[in-house]
Amino acid sequence: MRYLGLDLGSKTLGIAISDRTNTIASVYTTLNFVNEDYESLILPLKKIIEENSISTLVLGLPLNMNNTLGPRADITLSFKSLLETKLNIKVELMDERLTSVISNNVLIDADVSRKKRKKKVDGMAAVIILQSFLDKKGNSYE
């Protein structure tokens, strides 16, 4: 079984996937949505989950720097409930503080243009979220 990492933004959902050994995370895709229509993400996610034998979703939780929950964290927790209810799948939360900053820095170091960075930052953030989870988990096989 494999994992999907999710980075929920205001207009996009960055998605990363683990390799078959649950050791390495890589960018899978980015889904777009409008007007906080998180329901529109359910069918594409269901297809990805089924096609890749996903056992668990790892959703980035945007905590404030002082560990408190802000408005974005509340939205993320509601999205977690939606995923668990609609997809009947386990959803783990992973601290995502600074993942967008790290993602931007990685893409800048790779000399990716500003225009292309904007399109890739959510997927890269999802990779960082998932890779952090895999590293913390200890890369165990399931």
C-alpha cells in the first residue's frame, strides 16, 4: 500500500505519491478548484487512490508558528473530515509550516522561472509533507 501527500491551498491541491517501498515521495499532480469547492476534489482523488492502491492520505496541517490553529487550519480539518467521510480512507495530519517557503527555495535553487514556480510549488510542498511523514514513520513496508 502507498501514501498520498496533500497540500491544500486556496485554489489548488498539490498531490505527492510514495514509491512502492514507502521510502521516497515524488510529485504526482496538482488539482485546481474554485470558490472553496472542496467537494469537486473527491472524484479525482478517488480515482487516484484506486489506481495507485493508496492506503492512507497525509494532509498538511498549516499550524501557526506558535502551534495554534488559524483559519487555514480550520479549513484543513474540515477537509480532512470530508475526505474521511466521502472516501472512507485514513487521513493523517502532518505539520506543514514553512513547506511553501522550502518549496519555493528548492525551485529557485533549481533555476525554475517565477511563472513556472507558481505552478509547481503546491506539488513540491506535498512532496515535503509526504517525505517528512515517511521519514518520521521509519519507512516501514505495509
